[in-house]
Amino acid sequence: MIELRNLAVHYGRVAAVHDVSLTFEHGINCIIGSNGAGKSTLMRAISGLVRPSSGSILFEGEPIENLSAKAIVERGIAHVPEGRHVFPELTVDENLKIGAYLRRDSAAVKRDYDKICSVFPRLAERRKQFANTLSGGEQQMLAIGRAIMAAPKLVLMDEPSMGLSPVMVGAMAEVIKSINAEGKSVLLVEQNANVALSLSSDAAVLEQGRISLRGKAADMKDDEHVRVAYIGV
Amino acid sequence: MQFLIETLINSAMASAASALVVVGLALIFGVMRIENFAHGELYMVGAYAAWYFGTSLGGGYAVGFVAAVMVTAMIGVFMEVFLFRRLKENPMGPLIVTIGVLLVLQTAAAWLFGVNSNLLVDSPFAGAASIAGINVPWHRLFVIGAAIVLLGGLTVLLRTTKFGWALRAVAQDKDAARLQGISIGAISLLAMALSAGLAGAAGALMAPIVRISPYMGQPIIITAFIVIILGGIGSLEGAILAAIIYSTFFTFISAYFDSTVASIAGLCLMLLVLVVKPSGLMGKAQKV
């Protein structure tokens, strides 16, 4: 579904991602890594917010590394950024509708909107409120709802569990599963390896901008290094 | 009593014109983080365009008004496409270029129409209404009404249309806006056209009342920046509210004392607000 070939991303002269090659199939997959490992940079490169300095990104077999962020959304990649980044002074309703900014099929948009409201009743109740009045967990739900409104094939999620209570993290995991159950793929990026690995089929570990480990998520949970560094048991 | 009512109506008119200018300035700062120092000159160009197309070419006031909006909107589009877009990576570039545009527009107006022009724009609303025994020129009431209609239209545009949501989204979080597929370039272009067009509309509205000169934008832009700081940088509602407060304050002090005292008092008002609420009336403290 998504393939990275020798991808490198630089900020000025500093490399954030070096020579990363990875392929993920349909389903839920994850990249785990600590703070500053380059996970967010990788996500930003996929969604066109930063240009890779070399290498390529293939989505459904076609190169997308030179496309604009807009064209990448049109191809079917939605990105839930780290720290939610909902629009603070747009209402919940406007935040969701703007997720469907490029869609013209208003009947289907309406259907997706109603669906999200039924999955996240808290958001439906707060429809007319500004997004900055929501709690962290609600904002995360809104950010996910906004991404789903784009009718994506692949959803990139950058640290969805960050700053959430354990109960909310559980709810989040259920939401991710249900997104996948609807035929959308999810690429998770997490420091919280435990949850990410239990949801995913394939996983990769990113360390200092390089892939250090690659394999089935189930096997990785038993890997000594992963346990010590990312699960903490 | 008569004097009071007259001053009130003049305040309302000054508020109306000022709000139209200031809201465009706040809009561009919000969307593009650019302080457009040439914004007062767009107001000036609006007044000249209203005279040229309406009076000189004989098209009438309505044609002059529409032409003023179109000419200034086109200058706005030009500034975005040929100047701001090319200077995106340069933090000081857009600021300096707006000063350049200011000088170019001023010089062009002086060159084309002379420095001491006595250009007159006739209002289609001649004569005066009699309100409580005071004669109020119809055109002053028209300026107030037109500003309310234009600002109302802007509010509807920003609150209920997809373009409006996208514009506010870009102002609030650029990267998140890009992730929704919003093109920053397209939104900036439309925002510049809208902002410049509103300044042009203000110029055309005021053309029958004020003396048209190449330098008429200067006091306007100074007022506009005071108002924006007063209202809270980047806040449109704050800008409109501050335009009304400042213009009313200024007009009353000018009427009862003189305009120099009013300028000083206006700055003191701004300082007072900044001491009490450093982010302005409706501004939010910026996170660093």
C-alpha cells in the first residue's frame, strides 16, 4: 500500500531521516520510536508537508513524493498530526466539514458526517462549540473524525495516544480498529509501543532517523531490545 | 444637543470607513502574517478610481464604486502573486515590499493626477436628511449603511461558506489546513483580493466626503495600526470593535477640542488598553 524507498529528509543540513526503506500492506501497521527519532518527519514527508531530500514514496504503486499536500489528500491519504492540531476557533461542526474540503459528493459527505457523530456522540453534543473548548481526548477524536471526513484509504496517525488517560487510550484503540474494519488502512506512529504493537500486523522501529528493526508486530513484542526500550518491562 | 447628535453621526461614519479598512488589514495579517503598509494606499487608489471611472469618464458613482473595488482587488492579487509569494522565505521581505508598493502607488497618483488635486466625486445621494432638526447629508448615512452591509456580507462569507472556513483554518493553523487539502496559495490570493477590495470600497465610499490626494492613505494607515493593536492583532471582531471605539473617541475629542489633541488622546487610549490587556481587546496571548 505504502512504500518508502531510500527516503531521506533534511532540515537545512541536518538529516532527520536517513535512507529509510519500508513497505506496509493494507491493515494497521506501526512505526515505533522515541522522541526525536524522526517519526513525525516521516509522516510529514508522506503527506507532503516537507519535501524529501532524496528517495521516493510510493502510494498504491505510484510515486507521490513530488505531489502537493493537496494532491496527496486527493489520492486518499489523511494525516492526524501529532498534538491534534484541530482548528481552535472553528466549531466542532466546521472542523469536521473542513475535513471534507476537497470532496464534491455532498450526499456521501453527509453520510460520513452522521456516521462520525454516531461514533463520537461527545462531538455531536458539542457541534456548535469552538474546538478549543474540548478536552484533550475529545480533540483527538475530533482530529480523527476530521481525517475520516476526507474519505481516505490510508490514515496516518501521529501519536494518537499522547496525553490521554488509560481509559481514553483504550477507546482510541477501539476507534482505530473500527476504522480499519471499514477497509481503511492505518499507519500508526507511537512512542507507546504496547498499544501500537497489539493493534498492528507489521511494525518497524525507527531510531535516530534509521530503521533498526523490522518485522511482525507480534514478534516484536517479545523482542528483548523493544521490550526494554519501548515497552519498559 | 445638535452638536452632540451631529458628532455622533460623524463618529458612526468614521467608524464605518475605518472598520472597512482595518478589517482587511487584520484579515491579511491573520492569513499571511504580513503587515501591509500599503493598505492605506489601496484606500487612496479606491478614491481615485471612483473619481476616474465615475466622474472623469462619466460612468456615474455606482460604476466608480465597482471599478474602485476591482482595481484595488487586482492590485491585491498582483501583490500576492508577484511579490509576497516570491518572498515567502524572507522574513523581512513582505514588510519591505509593502513599503515599496506604498511609495509606488503614492507617486503614481501624484504623477497621474497631480499633488494638489481638487477632484470632486458627486454622490448619487445629494442633499441632506433632517434628523431631529439637524441636517445630515444623505451620503454620510449611505456610508454607514454600506459598511454595515459589506461587513455583514464578510461575516456571512467567513462563517457559512467553505471558503470562509478554509480562510479561518489557514489563519489558525497553516500545516493543519494543508493537511485538509487547502491550498495556502489560493486562499492567500483570495484573501488579498478581499482585503484590498474592502480598502478600495472604503476609498470609494469616502471619496465624495474627503479631499482626494495622493497622501490621503497616510493618516488612515496610522489609525488602522492603532486600531488593530487596540483590537488584538489578527482578530477581525476585535478590529471592528476597536475601529468603532477609536473612531468615536477620536471624533468626539476632535469635535470638542481639536484633532491634534485627539491624536494624542487616541495613542494614550491604545497605551492604556495595552497596559491593562497586553494582547488587545479581543486578542489572545500568543503561545511561544
